[in-house]
Amino acid sequence: MVKLLDKKLEEVIAVIMNSNDYKECVKLKEKMQKNEELMSLINTLKEKQKEYIKKDYSNKEELEELKNKLYDIPLYSVYMEHLKKVNEMISYVQDDLNDYFYYLCN
């Protein structure tokens, strides 16, 4: 049973990794990593997000401003659209697996 489950899970992973959205994410991420300005903005956003959590959520406007600035960059915006679709596929599989294991255990 475990081997069958592993095989099926590998098939699901292969479907996701062979999807156009996943392939586009990989290509776009490579392009983004070559863009120093974009990577600087992304790293700044990550730092501000950490500060947001550590410092009582006080820099929300600054975060929104950075996010908007990033989404104004077409490369980032398209990447995020594809990433959202990939994450939806993963979430769908995760939900089904959770339901399956809940059914088995109850």
C-alpha cells in the first residue's frame, strides 16, 4: 500500500512539475534572479515582512507600497500569477490527501 501511495504521489508531483505554470515559474525565477533591482526589492520586502511580524505589525503601509512596486514590474507580476496557480494545484492535492488520511483514521 505504501509503495502504491508513493507511486501515485510521484505521479501527482510529476503532473505539477510538467505543468506549463510550473515550467514558467522556473523560467521566470531564473530571469528574476538576474535582475539585481528586482532581487533587491524582493529582499527588502522579505526583511520588512520579518520586521512587520516582530514589531507589532506597525509598517503595513510600507509593506503595501513595496508589494505594489513589485507588482508594477511585469516580470514579477507574471511570475506571481503562475506561482499562484502552482500553489493552488499543490493545495488541491494537499486537501485531498488530508481528506483521505482523515477518512482512513476515523
